[in-house]
Amino acid sequence: MTIAERFSAALHEAADPDLGAPALLPERLARVCARILPVDGAGLSADDGRDRRLPLGASDPVASLAERLQFTAGSGPCGTAQHEEQPVFAPADDLERRWPAFAALLLEQTPYRGVVALPFVRTLAGAGALDLYFTDDSAIPSLDVFEAMAVADLVATELAEAAVWSTWPAGQGPAWLQAPQARQRSAVWEGLGRLSLALDVDVPAALDLLRAAAWSAGRLVDDLAAEVADGRLDPARLRPADDLGPGGNGHGA
């Protein structure tokens, strides 16, 4: 069978009734990638061109966590692949050398020991990437790069065709942009907006504050941002210590 035939067959086999909703197409595609490639997990994401990372779907909860860890760290193989439009091959030692913050989180909180990130053609969500995860990084050199890149292109084609053959409200995008992981990430941008206004800082600075707080607390940026967005976390608690005045009351001298 050709790669395309194997992909099509696996996509048909992955037609779980629980994943039949159009919004869950990225999750189905991620599962297909993990099934037909010699990997231990897969995830799909996009960068919307405004430095906003959007998770689309993952093959399983651990792969989903890996994406959120990379977002919390602020950099990693997936972002590099998207921005440079080149495949990135990262066994554990390369992860620790190039992205130490992400490596520390990934190696501690998941069984993954290597990542391959493959960019694919731009989607309606922006520059996309397929992340492939390995529990044994010695398996990375055995990955057929041509096959993996072909699978990434097939994923992009499926997303594009789903967009072409569907309708959606103006400004909202196709149904797969409303996937559960994407909706959860939207809370981050809502939380960042609130934090930015409350602390009178720009959004990139607000994101830096969230990442610093998440790192020190051993938590995920997504979770902290959601708490800011729904009012459970007072933005003032994230104010940098050097912004506090005498007595630590948040007012200058």
C-alpha cells in the first residue's frame, strides 16, 4: 500500500463515534499519525502568525500534555519547526541543549525522551506542525523522514478539505478550529488580556509573567491563565516583585 492508502485506511479505522464531530477531526488525525508511524505519540498545532500557539489535537492525553508543557516553557521543537519551516529532530540531549526549560518539564512529567517536529503547509489556523514523540530517542534515526513528511502533508490536506467542504460563521473558521484543546487555549488569551489591563503591561510581558509564575509553582500556563480569566486568580498576585513599593503593597514610593 502507498502512504496515502495506508493513511486513508487508518483514518477510516479511526472513525470512532466519539470522534465523529467535525471539531474533533484534528484529534482523529493525530491518532492516525501515531498509528501509522513508528512513534509513541503525536500532536497537531498551529501558529496563527501573531505568536499565538494553537493546539489542534493530540493522539492521547500524554501527547496533549507535552504540547502544554512546551507552551509553558515558551520554546521547543514545534515552535522552531513552524518558524523556520524545517523539520527538527531532537533526542533528549538535543532537547536539553537547545530548549532546557522544555526538556526539564518534558523529561520529568512524561515518558517521552525525544521529539521530531515537522512543519506542514499553512492552514487556515496559520503555520502548522506535526509533533512526533518517542519514549526511546534511539528510535529517531529509524524514522523514515520522507514517509513522515508525507503524512504531515496528508494531515494538512485533510484539514484543508474539511474547511472547503463546510460552512462556518464569519470570523470563526472551520469546525476543527473549535476543537477542545483550541477552545481551552482561548482562555489563555482571555486571561492575558485581563492580566495586561490589570498590571498595565503589554500582552507579551503578561505572558512572560504567567510563564514565570507557572514555572515557580510547577503548573501549566493554560491552567493559570484560565484562573485569571474566570476571576479565581487575582492578577495582582502575578505582579513582579520589583514593581512592589515599600512594604510590598504594590504602590510606588
